[in-house]
Amino acid sequence: MELQSFKRYFNLGSVVFASLFAACSGSQKPHAQTSPSPAAQTPTVSVTTAQSLELNRQIRLPGELQAWQDTAVYAKVQGFVEEINVDRGSVVKKGQLLARLRAPELDTQRGEAEARVRAAQSQRIEALARVSGIRAQRLEAEAKLAADEATYQRLKSASATPGVVAGNDVEVAQRSVEAGRARIQLWQENEKAAQAQVKALEESEQALREAALSTQNIGDYLRITAPFDGVIIERSAHQGSLASPAGMPMLRLQQVSRLRLIVSVPEAEVTSVKPGARIDFTLPAFPGETLGGVIRRSSRSLDAKTRTMPVELDVANSSGRLAPGMFPEVIWPTRRPRPSLFVPPAAIALTTERAFVVRVRDGVVEWVDVKRGASMNHHGVDLIEIFGDLEPGDQIAVRGTDELRAGAKVNVKPASPAK
């Protein structure tokens, strides 16, 4: 009885063990048959395309407003300020009298020069009188000679008849004619000498007149006038003070009806300098207001230290609202002469040695070294300009990283458009 019970329990355990073994074997069989899928091991990369676009953006550059003309007004000769008619802030016109000086030594020099001119004039008049006297005496001698020659001719004719005229009278008449001719020659020489003296005196008088005129012109230097329309911004001279060409400027004058706006344009942006183009700018003094100027001049040379090119704009200021010395913020347009390639900023991978983008060509990763240019917002999307061995339409990984090794195979997926 006990043996039969043992056999029955043993058979039941064997059945349970067999069932459990079969169940375990069935659950492990599908796992053992699963094999890796090659497609599951190839990564998928979001790509975009390198776009060929014209760079068109605006950058903000600092500028400085300067007067159209700015000059320091000095005394032309040394003298004391006798009168000064302007002060800081005075609006003046070209040619307007600003100040008048007094120089006693110049008055003395002018008086002496005028006295020398009068003396030379008197000498010239006296010489002319001598010339007139000599001429009168020459004419009188010529008249006497004519009479003597007539007498001589009559006596000579009469002497042809013997006994009518003594031979001695003919000789006396002949000698009178010769003496008269000698006197006339002497008077002619005296007249030429007198005329030469008159000419010399006239030249001397002219030189003295020019010297006196020069002194008069120097005297005109005592009058300080405005060289152009403008505003007096500084005054250092006062009535009674001594002014000289080597001293401090008496006044400082600026022309502000038109201003110069100086902008230092970076080297990378100098191709956008177009003479005649209108450029906008803003000023802290006029918040919310946009002003403008026109590009007129550039230095055509870069500053060696800042690598910028000074560019001048003309700014109309007839109302006088703007002032030299203001620092505007210039809204400078940036353009390229030809289209450039653009990618999203994240597409550029940066390491300590290089900057590159990940190009995918025929499912294979390539690293292409690039140089970065300007950034631009295009239809609400931030892009950055790149230069390298790329073509428009090349597939570029949206996220540049050195984890995508060159030569690796990847699947590509177009990136979702930015919103």
C-alpha cells in the first residue's frame, strides 16, 4: 500500500517538472531567434540646406558729429584789444567785425611812411619845375639861334658884293650861330638829366606809396572779421588784453548749419560704403526720432590700430538743433557685392583647432572647414554667413558636432521649419 502511494506521488512530480521545463523552453525560444537590424544601428540626422542669399542687414555703429568748419581766430598782428563785439554763443555772418585792436607803433610807422611819400612827392614836383625851366631856356636859345642864323645868312649873301658888308661882321655872325647851337645842345642835355631825375623820383615815390599801403594793410589787420557764417563757441580775449599771433586764439568759430558725421566702418563692412547713400542715425537727445545724413567722403584707408575706415556723412542742420560733439548711433546697412551661403548658427561646430560644418553627401558624413561671416535674420530665422568648400543646396546637419565622425553613414531627415 505504501509502495503504491510512493509511485503515484513520484509520477505526479515528474509530470509537473516536465510541464515547467516545457514552459521555460517555450518562453526563451523567440528571444534566441531575434537578430540585430542594420537599419536600427544607423543614426538619423536632421539636416538643412546651405542657402545662397544676399546679405542685407543693419548694424549699429558709433559716430561723432563735427562742425562743417571749425577755426581758431588769432590776432594777425600784436596789439591791445580796443573793442570786442561777440561772446560765446554769438551768431555771426561772414565779414562781420568781431574785434578791433590798437597798436601805437603801427600808427607811428604809418605816419612816417605817409610823410616820406609827401616828401618824395615834393621832390618830384620840384624836379618837374626844373625840367620846365630848362625847357623854357632851351626854347629861348633855339629862338635866338634861329635869329642868329637868319642874320648870318643875310650877311653872308650881302658879302658876295664887295664893299657892302665887312668880312669881320660875317665871322661874328657865324660864331654867334655856333655858340647858340652849343647852348642848345647843353640845354638839351640838362633837360634829359632833369627828366631822368624826375623819373627816379617818381619810382621812389611809387615805392614809398607801396610801403605806405603795406603799412595801411597791416593797419587793416587790426580789424578782426568773421571768415564765414557761424557761431562763436569760445572767447579768451577781453577789452584791454594783449593779443598776438603767437598767443592764444582770441575766439573760436564753428559753422554748424551743416555738420560732418564721422563713422568708423569695420574692415569687413567697407564694401557697403556707397557715396550718395542716405544713412539713418539716432541721438540720445532726441529719443524716438530718426535722423539722416548722406555719405559723401571716405578716407579710402584703414586705421592700422582699429582696422576701421573713417567715413564722412553730410548732415543738414539749418535749424541748429544738432550740435558738434554729439555721439549718434548710426544704423549702418551691410551688403555684399554677391550672394553668400548661410546656415543656422548651431550648424557650425567649433573646436580649439577648427570651425566646420557637417555635410551629408550620399548618406556619408563629411567635415567641411568654414569661416564665419556676418549674422542675419531672414524671414524670422537667424542665419550666419559661412565661407568654405560648399555649394548652395548642400545638406548640412542642423547641429554641428564632432560626435558625427567623418566617413560615418547616417540617415537624413529634413529639419522642421522654424516657427
